[in-house]
Amino acid sequence: MSKITFLGAGSTVFVKNVLGDVMLTEALQGFELALYDIDAGRLKDSEQLLQSMKQTLGSSCTVKAYTDRKTALRGAKYVINAIQVGGYDPCTITDFEIPKKYGLRQTIADTLGIGGIFRNLRTIPVMLDFAQDIQDVCPDAWFLNYTNPMAVLTNVMNTVGGVKTVGLCHSVQKCVSELFEALDMDQTGVQSKIAGINHMAWLLEVKSGGVDLYPEIKRRAAQKQKEGHNDMVRFELMLRFGFYVTESSEHNAEYHPYFIKRGYPELIERFRIPLDEYPRRCVNQINGWASMREKLLASGNIGHTRSHEYASRILDAMETDKPYTIGGNVMNTGLITNLPDEACVEVPCLVDASGVTPTYVGALPPQLAALNRTNINTQLLTIEAAVTGRKEHIYHAALLDPHTSAELSIDDIVSLCDDLIEAHGSWLPAFK
């Protein structure tokens, strides 16, 4: 029996979407769905929910929970990853509260910035443990990574871990629809091309019937900026740099040095930047989980409608050899010619029985490549820190981060890193 292993299976709602999709995919019937999580209670919840859903959907997949990771992985053909190392309490709290003492504010802090750096540093060792287990018990498996920071973790799994990995994110899938809905434009027949890096990929082309839609998009966007709305940062970046970016305004506010600035406090209101947004989401999710859990598990008839997640469609394409196109995170093997080869990039990829085949993009417009490189610099130095165990590379990564370096002095950045290392304690054993 073929096996799909889900690491971080305590993410019950996400597991429902991804593995519910699998249960509705004909080519994946008969697969074992192997669940693993370090939280035994959440793992049990996910198993119970999927068992109920299996009966409702009439799926021939089998569902099994494991308490031993290596056993869960043994013989897996596909591995799906959705872990969060350190959780909201204590690690996310630490990532936000200590920088605040230095006057450094963040919105999400799960990709770049000082929060993204430290999220990487505590996650990379766990991912490399996964990679070792995969090498031992399922070396040919494809690893589908949903965990942030996407670019760094996907990079590490491919280059250091030696595992066939593709990183998957929702931002490419939602980019065009969000833009067109905001501007009240018809999406019918629209063709687009997106490439760059995760959370900062660019809508390079957007056409309908061969007609470039960007002039009308920018006309409407410029008018909308005068009114105020919830995507102010992305629209501003598009009007200044020429292209719309995939990930949300709350994310991109902290990927650039222009929006969250102590010297310009009026920018927070002007661009409607939700400071401390991710901690709020975490608290709401934690508070809402009890009632959500009760609703999900109390029903004896849990159904599912196939979601927009890529995972089941990727596995279906690999099993049936029916090609499917995704926006995937892969190593830059000459795909985007004006970004570093060492970088992980987000480009259109063809999936079939041969695996994931990225498409050649060529050179990005120079201003977009320049913006991407500001983030890539910090990503690559974070990898150096994690792999070598050299603390100075943590400093380098933070010193090159666009938002952090725009707000703090060299001395303060180094001191902030030291405070975060101390506060994380056992979550960063290599730097104790």
C-alpha cells in the first residue's frame, strides 16, 4: 500500500482540507494516510475527524496516527509538511515582544525580518532531522512543504537535506483573483505569468485576448489609493515599481524599508498597516479552537468539498501522468537569470509522472530583481548561520534585513539578536 505521510498533522483544519482533497481524488484511493504530530491530543482529533470523513466520502484510503516519526515516514511515497516549531507561546511571543523593546515593530514575522530569521533558526534543525529520517526510510519520497519561512526551508531541504522538495504557498493562487476583485474587474479569460521569490513574486504579465490589462489595472489602482482600502501597500508598490506582488499588504509592509518607520508614524494609518497582526490571529485561533473542535468532531457526518490546495493535484498528476501546472518554490537552476543560483525561487512548474519540472523565466525587470535580492541576502545568511552554527551569520542576516536595518543601529541589531538567542534558549541549542 502506498503511503502519504503528513508531518504536523495536529493542524486539524489544514489536514482536513489537504487530506480531504486526497480522499476525493480517484488516483489516490487505497493510499495510507499516515499522521504524525508531537501533540498527542491534536493528533487524535485529526485522526478522528479523518476517520469520520472517510466514511462520509466513501474513500478507500486508510487513516493511521503514529507517535514515532520514523515509523510514520517508513515507505512513504509522499510527505506533506505543515509544522510550526515553538508555537505561539513561547516563540511567536518572543519574536514580537523583544524587538518591540528596541522600537522594532512587525506585522506577521513568519518569513523575513527579525521574526522570520529566528523562526528559521529554530525550524531548520527539525527539518534536517526530517531529512535524515527520509533518507533512511523513504529516500525517493517527494516532500511537499507548506511551512514558513517557505523559501529558506525549501532551500535547506533540497540543498542540505538532499530531499526532493517543492514549496507550496497560497499567494500565487490568490494573486490575480484578489487584485481583480479589489478593482471590480472581470477575471474571465485572464492569462497571467507570475515569478519571483515566495511572498514576493510578481505578476509579470496579465492579459485578456492578447490585450495587456496593466494600464487599466494601474488606472483603477491609482484612483483606489485615494479612497483608502485594505491592500494599500501592494498597490503602492505596484504604482512605484510597476508590478503587483503576490503576498498580502500586511506581509509586504515588513519586507521593505518604506512602510513601518518610527520617524514616520503617520504611515501606519495611511497604509492601514496592522502591526502585531500575527499574534492577534494566533490568539483568535487558539480561543476559537475549542468551539471549532466541538463542531468538527461532534458531527458524525463530516463532508468535504475539494479545496484549492495544490497537494492533491500534484499527487494526482504524479500518479496519473496527467500534467498539472503550479506555482512552486524550487531551487534557481538558471530559471530567473538575474537572481542568485543559491536562491529558492517561485516559478511556474509542470507536474507529471516525472516529478516537478520548473519553467524558465529569464530576467525579471531590474527593479523587481533588486527588491527580491534584498530579501534573498537575509535568507542565504540565515541558512549559513543555521548550517555552520556561527552566531556572526545571525548578525549578518539581521544587519542586511531591509526593515530591521532601516530602523536600528548596528549595535542595537547585534544586541537584539543576542537578546533573542538568550530568550529562545533551548529552542536554539546550537547557539546557547
